[in-house]
Amino acid sequence: MILDELSEEDLGELRRFSALTGMPLKDTDLTSTEEVIEFGLELKDIRDSLMKDMGDEELRKYVEEFLRSHNTCTLATCHGSWPRATPIEYTYHDGCLYLISEGGEKFAGLLMNGRVSVAVYEDYTSMNNLAGMQLTGSAEIVHGRDYMAGVLALKGLGTDLIDKLPVDLNIIKVTISRVEFLYSRFRDEGFHVRQTLQFK
């Protein structure tokens, strides 16, 4: 309740109430931000449930085609109250993203909290040409020369490349659990431009 935003009639009634009860008359905010956010997310879920669904099998084809046709993402991690968003190259294979990195602040988040969000997108040109997705998943740091060789092979590279480096490289494996895909091409297929896929 903001006193300056009340009508004269309402303000007058509150002043009389305050005089009778002895309660001070002042600006008051009893709103729970957490409750408002939770309610907003519930409304979003209801809205999303009303959208025309493409179907998981067809949607997954679009998702995987998009992921394979790109190679750079933004990896969002969090350590306590310190968020970190890192532009990084990735390789997609069989429901997972593989990222190679020598280190950095993102590892503080990865070691403390394996839950990550990843964005993959194209440059914005217009509202009629939107193409981007947000992935939610779990990340782990995997080790081993054989594992590294397998990831490099997905990229068409051999281990000789990393053998010459003066630093050790780490593999971050992100197992995708959910994809929210905003894609203007869906409209051409008769579907809503925003589709959600639960990865299995």
C-alpha cells in the first residue's frame, strides 16, 4: 500500500481507522517476492500447456539439428551467490554437450553445483526470425585420456593436438534434461514458436 497512490476517499477512511485504533499510517508492502515469483512460474506453465505441441519425436529432430549446426554456447554456472556466464565451444552427441576447457572461474560453480543452464542461439535480426534455445542440465567434469580421445574424435581431431599443449585440458559433460526452444520456423509448420522438450 503506497499512501500517495490512494484515492482521497480511501486515504480518508484509513486516516479515520488509524485515529480509532492508534495504528500508524504508513506505506506498507506485505508482498512476498518468492510467492509472486512462484505464482508467475505457475502461470507460465499454464500458458505453455495451452500452446500447440509439436510432439517430442519431431521436436527432438529440430533440437538436435540446431545443436549440431552450431558450436558455441554460453554456459551459466553458479557458486553461492556468484553467477558466471562463459562463452565456450561445444560438441553435441547423443543428448550431451561436451566442452573442453583448461580451467577458469566456471569450475568453482561446476564443483559446487552441477546444475547448469546453457544458451545456444543465432544473432538477432528481427522478431520474425528468432532462433535460440535454453538448455537445462547437469554437468560433470570427466577425466581420462580415452574419454578425451573420444571427444576429440567427435570434433575430427586427434590427441596429438593436446599432447603438445603446456596445460592439461578438462572435459565438461553436460547431460541435457530440458530444452526450451524459440524458433520462428515452427510457425511455418503450424506450431507455436516456443516449444519445450524434456530430454530422456
